[in-house]
Amino acid sequence: MEQTSTERDADAPQRHHERDDDAFSALYEAHADRVYRYLLSRTPSVADAEELTSRTFVNAFTNLGSFRGRGSFESWLMTIAHNLLANWYRDRGRRPPTAPLDEAMSIASDVPGPDSELEMQELSRRIREATAELAPDRRQLIALKYVDGLTNAEIGRRMGRTEGAIKALHHRTLRQLEKVLGPAPP
């Protein structure tokens, strides 16, 4: 009898202990996108999210022996990501790192400058504020769709609604956000 992807995922930590070289690769493939989206939604840049995602999987690989299977592997992995994120903010003191002026002068002119980064940070802040003002079901929809990357059908199952109802709610939510934020740039 063939295993489902959930059963294979549940067995992967055990297979890793048995030296199945592909087991951890399978875990990475199954969970990297979710970990990355979680971290990207909570860090100021793509580079920071990529670095923390990488560190999450290094820590998971190093500490796989401590995974006891009491909860899901994904929950354990997301806990590692959350703890790394908390430590990262604590270590940074919530201040962006600074570079020597000579290094800044050598940046190629086609690389987005600080203005672009500031604009993206400002847009992210405005989106977070606008999303915080949404009704709870609309906030949940946005999180499930854009942070967790679920389809409308999956969101419908989680929220106890039909796929069509989710599409309609999504459309109304985007229109509401557009009224607050203005139209999306071309």
C-alpha cells in the first residue's frame, strides 16, 4: 500500500535517524516554502528571511534527534523558525545593521537604493495597518492565502465555507484594502 504525503512526512524524521539520505531533503522540500513565507512576513527584507530559513533547517538537521514525534514535524520546525526570529530581533536590537561608507560607495547603480527599501518598508507598514483593521475572518483569509499560501479550496475547508464564498470574500477584502491603500502600482 502506497503512503500518502502526510504519512511520508511523518516518517521522514525517523528515516533520517536510520540514515536515509533523501529523508531530510524531502522534509526541506515539503516545508521550506511555509517557513520562508512565515519569516518573510515578519522580517524587513528577503535576504533576512532567506538567512533565517537557512538557519532554521540547519538547526532542525542538527537537532533532529531531539524531535520526539509528540507533535507534527511542521509544528516543531515552525517553533524553531519562531525562536530564531525572536533571537534575531533581540540580537539586532531592532536596528538595521550599518556598513562602512566605502562599502556603500561600491554598490552598483542598478541595485535598489535605500529609498526603495524605505518605500517597501513603508508600504509593508501600511499594509499591516490596513490588514489589522479588517474583520477577523478577512484577516484570517489574508493570512491563509498570502502567508500560508493555501488555495481557495483549502481556505474554504479551514474556514468552513465554500470555495465560491472564499473567492467572493477575497475579492471584497482586496477592494476594501484598495480603498484604504489606493490602487496597486503598475
